[in-house]
Amino acid sequence: MANQAKHAIEVENLTKRYGNLLAVNGISFTVRTGEVFAFLGPNGAGKSTTVEIIDMIRRPTSGKVRLLGMDVTKKKRAIVPRIGVLPQDFSSFDRITVRETLQFYSRLFSRGNADIDGLIELVHLKDKAEEQYKNLSGGLQQRLGIAIALVNDPEVVFLDEPTTGLDPRARREVWDVLLGLKEQGKTIFLTTHYMEEAEILADTVAIISKGKIIATGSPVELIENNSNYLVLTLQSVDANAVEIIRKLGFEPVHDNHQDLKVRVEHTEDILKTLNAIKDAGGSFLSLDVRRPNLEEVFLKLTGEALHAGLAEGGEVG
Amino acid sequence: MKLRVIRANLIVKLKTFYRERTAMFFTLAFPIILILVFGTIFLDRDKLSLDLYVQDLDHTQASAKFVKTLQFNGNFKIIEVDPATDAREYAQKHKLNLILVIPKDFGNLHDQRADNKTHDASVILTYIYDPSSTSVKTKMEYLNMEFAGMNQRMSGRPPFYRWEEVSILDQKYRFIEFFIPGVIAMAVMIASLFGTVNMNTELLQKGIIRKLSTTPITRTDWILSNILYQFALAIISTIAMLLVSYWVFHVELHINAWLLGFILLDVFAFVGIGMILTRFVQEAQSAVAAANAIVFPMMFLSGSFFPIEMMPGFLQTFARVLPLYYVNEGLRASMIFSDNLAALRYAAIIGAFAAVVFALGIIATKWEEGK
Ligand SMILES: Nc1ncnc2c1ncn2[C@@H]1O[C@H](COP(=O)(O)OP(=O)(O)OP(=O)(O)O)[C@@H](O)[C@H]1O
Ligand SMILES: [Mg+2]
């Protein structure tokens, strides 16, 4: 029993197969009650598949999933009233207003005793309460989706990419809402491919790639455990510097066309590199040495870029 | 099954319908327009007033009286043609299909006969007509009938042969009364099939079904509320069609529980087909195309607009395998002929069909697993 209270979600050896594709490949993890847990991974990593198995939209091929202490394949009826779900690419009835939509969903759960006005206020949709869904901007639609996920005052909330496709401002507004939920003590399961989002919101981040979890921990832990190296950035290097660095046994990476990133393990390596470039008559504008951020940790772990902007850099090491 | 859930669903659907003006137009107005157009085309003959061009070369009191008689007894609308013109040329020029020419000595001959001076005095009325006109024959037969009646009256003796009409039906029915039940059956079919196909593909594609599967609404609640919604629409649409038919065409039809029953079976059958379609054809456009492929043969071959007896034998056989045929015939049996036994027979057939299709539709409707 103590275990049930501690873990809102327990996943053991979960797999999901679509024909020949093993979309989720034997993953195991737990989500503590009251924490924000983020699934971080690139497109097609298996995030939605995993979330939707846990929130009972899909069925697992094999493995065990316990949600609120109950087996999701057997206790759907008992679990459903206690969770809230925002599916990926959420959408609603075009001609129905914000208020009516919330009334509809709350009626599905109960006799309509939900605090509709409170929810509308929570997601900052007061001015738009009588607006039809189709007239809302993407960010507002997404906020309505979050409000819908909360109509039954759920203990666990699943949000599949709640900020994808939103502009930075709209994204921040959603973060505010989610931080508010976190304060209320709700357990939140979030998927995202924004590193920043995971860093700001999550207590625990699981990095998923090609159907496998390759690292789990708090954002700080993930960086600590995976940053036994330093990143040296050289700006405006000339062409032959790349060759020189290669000869030293490092694999440099171009960043923004002109900058060069080199991953080194010791401070001596930095001096060695700089000297070698000097000796060969090479030049650079400036340099920067720092520990890696989550973005680079992700790159190192998965060999994949999280999203398009980073893909140009190619692989490290 | 939860009433609260079904009600919530129904409210959303009805609001959407009310706010979606084009959907509303096509569901409600389209069948009404059909009724108005066909009803007007096939309006009863005796309510019809035909135009009649008359050239009176005689211009006496007698000829004027003759024209008046034609106008009242034959219900013609008389248009006079100037005696000075050549009637043939006039007809050609104005594309008239018939001009009745009264000869110069009409009054004279008429008086001779009326005063019994000359027993065999007769007058020749000329039809100047366009044989290529399709309706001129009817007009001429009509005139012939009138003249026969007038001849008989002039003889001053009552006719020997008289007749009366005894219909094998309680009541003679008109084309419009045959037509209305067919349009009701067809309109309900179209609304149910397309309503289901459009809603299912849209909700599936927008992922709303996926979201609904994370709420306590069950597949049964969902399907039942869809049925109820389609039934409500069918009732509204039928009421609108009947109101127009009564107001404009003064139809005489029997409205009773059979009507409700057949509408319900119609809804079940075609919502069922819609559910099966959306399972196998998930692309919205191809689903609509498939629905069209079902609707069109039904519409034209199942006897919605005209009796299937008018079609060649093999098509009649084909019509009898179309489910809509049984709704058409069932509605006519109850609404026109008050034939409960026949209505029951048709209801049994379409009922069995609806039950099977609807059961298959329920099986076909996926709920979990998203797409
Ligand atoms: N219903 C399905 N049928 C077949 N393959 C599927 C299905 N759903 C997902 N997949 C495949 O499974 C893999 C994982 O998909 P999933 O949607 O879980 O990824 P994701 O991490 O959510 O990606 P994204 O960031 O794009 O949402 C992908 O290769 C995808 O093409
Ligand atoms: Mg996804």
C-alpha cells in the first residue's frame, strides 16, 4: 500500500509493436506521486505510444503498467475518473464554445459540479469563454485542452507535447499553467522535445530514443552524470584548424557554420588544442569553455538531435 | 449506458447542427425543394388551367357566349387572337401549340340549329396546331371532350350513358401523395448515412475520439447518442416536409405510429451502414464517395420518385434487394393505403436488415487504440 501511495505510475518491461516496428522496446520506470515527470525524445522516439498505453488509449503488446496502483489493461473504468489526458494534436468540436466544451466534458465525468469558471480562469481564457473552438488561436486551443484535462480534478495529468507548435510567448503561458498545477500537488506526466521545457518544469526527466529509455534523473543529475567532459567552442576558426584538431584525436563539430565545437576530457587537452592551432599558424576570434547543457547531454546519449535546428551539427564523437 | 452522458452528447451535436448553416440547409431545405419542384410539375390536372388561344372570326353574341362557356366549363384561360391576322402565321410566329378558330358564320349556323329550322346545320371549328408539341394532344382531347358535352346538351335530352368511378383504394391518391413518403424515406437515408460518415471521419481525424476514450463515455453511449441525434434530425426534417406538403399541396396522408417506426428503422439501417463504411474507408473523401455510391442507386432505383413498376423487369428485381425500397413501400402502405398488414411485412424486412447492419456497425466501430 505504501508503494501505491509513493508511485503514481509503475511501468515494467513495456513493449509495443506495430507490425514489424518495435516502437517501445522493453522500458521500465516509475513516476512518484506529486512529481512532474518529463519524457524527452525526438520525433518517433515512442513518447506518444508510451503515454497512450499508460492513459489507456492504446493497449500494450507486453509488459506491466500500473496507474494509481491498478493494472491499466484491467481497471480502465476505475482509473478513468481519476486521470486527465491531453492527447497529442488535441482538437475539439469546432462550433462549440470554450464554456460549452468544458461543460460537455464535465458532464461526461459527473453531474456537472465542476468549477467551470475556475478552470477558465486557471488557463486564462476568461475573455474567450463564449468563443467557438474554431475561432481560437493554436495556443488558446491548447490551453482549452489543458483545462479539459482538468475538468474531473484528476490526480494524474498526462500532457502529450502540450507546447509543440506554439510561439515562445504562448509556450511560456502554458508553462505558467503547468507550474500552477505542480503547486497543487498533481502528478504530471509530460512529453516534449524541448529541452528547456523539461529543465524548467520537470522533477524527473527520462530520455527516450528509438523506443528505449537511455537515461533518467533530475535535469541536474543528468548533466552531472553525463558531463565528465568539457565543451570547447572556437569562433571563426580557419579551415585547416579542423585537420589539426583531428590529428590530435578529437572529432570537432561545426556549429553555426563558423564555430567549432570540440569535446575534451581534461583541461590539458584544451591547452594542447590551442597550442597546436597556434603552431600551425591557425587563428580564431574567441573561445569559450564550459560544461555541457541538457541539449548536449541528449546529443551525446542518443547520437540524435532533438529538433531540426541542432541536426546541422552532425554527430559528436 | 448513462443518460447524462448521452444527453451531453446530444446537446453538442444539436448545437453544432444549428450553428452549421450549410448542413442545416441541406438536411432540411433540400427535400422540401424536391417536394415543391416535383409537386408543382405533377400538379393535378383538374386544378390546372390551360391557356387557349381563340380567333373569333364571327364576332357575334352567339360566338362570344360559346367562348365564355369554354372558359368556365373547360377551365381554360382564353386569349383572343386578332381576327385580322392569319392564324397559322400567328401561331408560328408566337410559337403557340394551338389556336381555336371560330368560323365567320358561326352565329348564323348556331341560330339555325337552335331554332330547329335546320336539323343538320353544323359548324366546323378549326384547330390550328403544332404537332411537334408534346402537350397539344392533351389540350385537343380536352377540347373534344368539352365539345362532346356541349353537343349533348344542345340535343336537349339527358345522356343515356353515365358512369361513376370506384377506386379499389379507400381514396384516390395523387402523385404528390405517392411522392411524399418516398422523399421522407430518401431524406432520412441521406441525412443518417452522410451524418454518420461525416461525423465519424471528422472526429476520428481530429482525434476527438481518442480524447473521448479517456473519459467515462462508452462506445454504447456514443453510438446511442448518435442514433438519437440522427433520429431527432429525421423527425425535424419529416415534420418540415409534411408541413409544406399539407400547406402547399393539401395532401391527405395518414400520420401514425408507423411513420415513426419506419423513420427509426431507416435511421438504424443507414447509421449502421455509415458506421461500417467509416471503419473500412477512413479517408474522409473516400468515405463520402462510398456513401454516394450507396445513395444514388437507392435514390433512383428503389422507387422513391416513381413506382418501380415503371422500370424494366430486371431493375424491378434489383429494386427489391435495396433496403430503401422497403422503407418506401412500408411508408406508402401506412401513409396512403392504411394497410397495416403490408406495413408490418415491410417493417419486418427492413427491421431485420437494420438489426444486422447496426450490429455489424457496432462491431466495426473502433474505440480504443485511437486510429
Ligand atoms: N498506430 C500506429 N501504427 C503504426 N506505427 C505507428 C503507430 N503509431 C506510431 N507508430 C510508429 O511508432 C513510432 C513511435 O511513434 P510515437 O508516436 O510514439 O512517437 P513520438 O515520440 O510520440 O513522436 P512525436 O514526437 O512525433 O510525437 C514511430 O515510428 C511511429 O511511426
Ligand atoms: Mg508523439
